[in-house]
Amino acid sequence: MWEFLAFRNLLAQYYLRTYRRLLAKIIAGPVLYADETEVKLNTGTGYVWVFANVEAAVYIYRPSREGEFLREMLKDFNGVLVSDFYSAYDGLNCLQQRCLIHLIRDMNRAILDNPFDRELQSITTPFGSLLRSIVMTIDEHGLKRRHLERHSRAVATFFERLIGRVYDSDASKALQERLLRNRDRLFRFLHHDGVLWNNNVAENAIKRVSHYRDDVGRSIKEAGLTEQLVLLSIYQTCRVRGISFLRFLLSRERDIDAFTDSKRARNRAPRVELYPKGYQPPGLVSLRQGKSRKLAMDTR
């Protein structure tokens, strides 16, 4: 078992540069999709955050769901951040797009809870019609700003009517307040090329963590999870690019872009090596230290 853990540690060290390069490239891009999920460790709980675009994904472990680290990490991000409605994203100094699938789900739930609320339906029905017309444009023309901006007038009209209404039901008041609070973050994608109206990119990426979480249960430690996330970042990036994760590892290449562009790198014959000179597997070091302490105790 310790040999497997040592191998993972060695790979994580080797590809740490690749991992950091991927994160830097995502942050330098025009759009970033983010999501987070809880993980249970053998000593408590933590959170895994994913930051992704259509070509790469990077997973980061954090001991809590607090989002203060986002301010520093994304301070130079100049694109559009797509996320759910978690409040940690609210104070970030960048353009944002909220996931409209999350919003639609919440609207549907509110309607199920209040089936006879005509006021609520007077908000959800025109919103649904507006979004359907936009999605039809996307289906026909793709995520092109020159086509999507045609819906700007309809969006403005929807909010003008929403502002001018006074509602009596609690559900309608809550939805009205939520829509107006997020007004600038609901249809941001209309004014940019290639920005999705949902957060499916990040949600699909975070599913990899969910699968891993189900497999390991509470057996993982923080250090082990951090190493695993380095490799998972590379795996998911290879996956969305349609290249072989195994072939990338065997190529010994650390630059995924170079590997993707180079036929020679993909077809290079793998070399079998022992551990690098001077490398000591952490598990073996711990084992030796344990034996040394036991020997010291026995000789007293």
C-alpha cells in the first residue's frame, strides 16, 4: 500500500508545475466556471473547489467553505466568472454570470410549494418565455454576442415591469427581491462571446470529486487528498480535451498544450524508471522513523 501512496506522491510532485500552469491559464482566460463540494476526511471535513473552462479544470482543497481566498486568487482575473448563487462569489471584483439552471430549479420548487400563487406565476412565466427565446438563439447561432444582444431590450423590459409591481405573497416578494439583487449577473452572457448561461462545465468537473469521495469514504487524509487533486486536475483536463491521460503520463511531458500539439510526444515510447535519485517515499520514511523510535524505546 505504501508503494502506491509513494507513487502518487511522486507523480503529484512531478506534475505540480503542470497543475500551477493550468490554474494560471484558466485565470488568464475570458471565462471561468467555479463550483465547490464537501469532502469527508478521516479527521473531519473540508471542501474541494473546482475552477474550469472548456479546455481545463483545476481542483483546490480548502479546509472550509469560506471564500476569502477567492479575492487573492482572482484579483487579476479580467473575464466572466460563472457560478451558482453562493454568497462567497458576491463580493468579487469581476464580471459575473449566475447559473440560470439553478434559478429555474428554485423557481420550479417555489411553484410546487405554492401552486395557486398567481403572483408568483406572473414572474416565472415571462421569465421562462424570455429564457426559452434566448436558448433558441443559442441553438441556432451559438454563444455569439452579435446574436445574443438582440435580446437585451426584452431583458430590460422584463426588469422594468418587475420593478414596477407590488406583490402580496411572500414567495413572489422573495423571488422579486432575488431577481433584482442579481439583475446584473443573470444575463451577462448576452454581452460576451463564448459565455454559457449555466454552470454545467464546473458541475460536470465536480462530479469527479463526488465519485472519488464515494470510493474512499473517510479514509483519505488532507495531504493525500491534495496530491490526488493535482492528478485529478490533469486527468480532467486530458478528458475534456479528448486525449489519453495514460499516454500523457507515459510521455513524461509536463505541458499539456505541447503534448496535445505534438504527434511525436503522443507516440513516444515510454521509458521505465526507478525512483529518481535521492527520492524517499513518504510512507517508507515514516516506516523507518517508526522503527527508529521503537528501537530507541526498546534500548532504554
